[in-house]
Amino acid sequence: MPALIPSRVTWCVGLFCCLLGETAFGQFTTTLSDQQSPPEEKNETEKNVVLPEDPAAIIAYVGRSPILMGDVSGKVESQINEAISRSGGQFPAEQLQVARVNLTRNLLQQLIQTRMMREAFLLDQVGTESAEKRAEADSRLTSRARQMFFETEVPELRKQYKVEELTDLDAALREKGSSLALRQREFMDAMLGHLYIRSKVEREPTVTVAEINEYYELHTDEYQRPARARWEQLSVRFDKFPDQKAAHAAIWEMGREAYFGGSMQAVARQSSQEPFASRGGLHEWTSKGALASDPIDQQVFSIPLNAMSEIIEDQDGYHIIRVLDRQDAGITPVSEVQDSIRGIIRKEKIAESQRQVLDQMQVMVPVWSLFPEDTPGAEPLPLSIANRYSDATTRR
């Protein structure tokens, strides 16, 4: 089925979102009302998909772990009902079918991702040991994850749903198509998957000086910079005075006070009428040609350093400037950009490490899915399983 088939990159992004520290299964928030319609031929394909009605039907196997229709169907129906309620209207049966299939595929894909990480973590812990050892490790780890669920997740869920008793919390979750038991399983999968990723992906990889210099040499064009300058400025606006003569007198008085008092910034804070006045009229590094006022731009890049300019007139008013520092156009030295380059290289290394983990996971953890095209490396569900629910559906 061609609809909603993610690229490898998209799949990686979803898979490694747990690196950000998320421990609860994210809620898929697309609704019928804001969902973009797929191309017509994909719509036709989705219309012909028959989803199992039995919540116990297996729709995917991840390693040795089955995923049941009931793991996603409650959320799917809850979101569809919420969209219908919010719109205040009805949707055609065909549109509901397409939405139901798309929501199921997205939720299943997310479940497969977290379940793959959980299975990979268990395999990483027990290696080639016996099934009994694996079961012991699974029990031990899930016991700890269950404890953390009740210590960290349950209090937050109680706050979110404004309930105290677990029975009330379970009822509130069921209204959203979930349950306390389902949220617990999702939490444990995500937690164990997070532990696996943390153990495999180095969050602060080393970046050498040689790597920084190599990156700088390969990206020299990105570090070309125009001429730039820093200066102080005094300004008066024409719209603040009855006429230009009065404005000229005011700027002349400010210039005289700054010249003999020795502090343009003090005068700017007291009397200047430009946006940077509260900062003493100080303009930090600004590139040539970036100013709205051409007369000021020309003066900033032409008058001697540390000398007050003559009165400058533009369309807004009168100005006096003093250039504090100026740099010609050229290449930003590596010493000024090495920290940002280090960050770029570090992200690239993390991304590469993530890709390697993904490749390893696909080898370690086999996946069989009702929608194998949605998960790289997945195989179709064996006919013995797929026919089990299709036969039941036919009998209905």
C-alpha cells in the first residue's frame, strides 16, 4: 500500500525522538478536519484495506513481542470521535475509512519503533544466552520500569486528568482510547528503548582540532563576511520638532555637549531619539549595506575611527556618529567560528551514530507487520496470522 510510506530519514527522526528524554508514548494528534487528503489513487487503496475488528488480532510482531489491534484501535476511534464532535457534523463513510486506516498505520509505526528499541535493549543485555535468561532479564527490567511508571508518570497523569484514585485514572484514560495498563506498557517500552539508545549513541562525541580545520576549509564560502562596524549615535527626529531648524539646533547642542563632556553614550541616554538611545546609542557589529539610512551607512564606513562626524541628515532626522571599530570585508577567522563548527560536527557524528544504531536494530530485531512498507526492513505478517483475522472478519 503506497499511502503514508515514510522515507528512511523520516523514520529515523521518529525513532530517535526519545533521545530528547521523552518517556511516554506521544499522542498522534492529526484529526479528520485538518488532515491533508492523499492523492486519489492512494485514497482508493486505503478504502480497500480491511482492518481487523477483534482487539486480540495480531497486527505486528517485533522480535518475540506481538502488537495487537487493541493496542491502537481505542486511540484511533477516540480521535475520530473527537474530530466528529469538534466539527459538529458527519463525515462520509469512505473518508472515515481512509482516516481510520491512516491513523492505525501511524500509531502502529510508532509502536513498532519503541518496541524495536525495547527488544534491542533486551537482546543487548542477554546476548546469546538462553530464553530462560532472557525472560529473567525481561522480568527484572520491566519490574524496574513499572516502578518508575508509578513513581513518575502516574503522578503527572493524575494532575493532567485531575483524579486521585487509579480506578478513576483508568476510566479517564479509557475515554481517550487508552487505559492505565496500556500507558504502562508504552512507558516501559519507551524507557527501555531510551536506555538502549543512551547506551549506544554518544551524546558528546569528541571533535578534534583537525576536524574543525577540515570543515572550515571545505566551507570557506560560508564564512565570507562583508565589511562591518560598531559605532555610537546621537539622533533627533523631524517629527519631534516644529521645524527642521529646531531639530538642527537640538542635534547641534547634543553634539556640543558630547564633544566637550566626552561621553556620547551619556548624552544619548539622556536626549537621543533613536531606538538604541537607552543603550547609549551603541550599535554593535552591523554589516555594510544593512542600514535603512544610506547617509548613515556611508558615513559609518568612511569617516576616521573615534572621531565625531559632522551632522548627518536623512529622511528621518539629523544624526551624529562616532565609529568605534571597523573591519574590512573578508573571511571570518576559524578562531571565531570554531565553537559553532564543533557543534555542527558533533550533530553530524550523533546523526551518523543514530544511523548505525538503526542499521544494527534492523538486523537484531526482525519485524513482521500488517503494513510492512511503513517500516524499513519489515516483512509481511505470515499468512497463518494474517488469515486468522481476515477469516474472522469474513465470517462476521
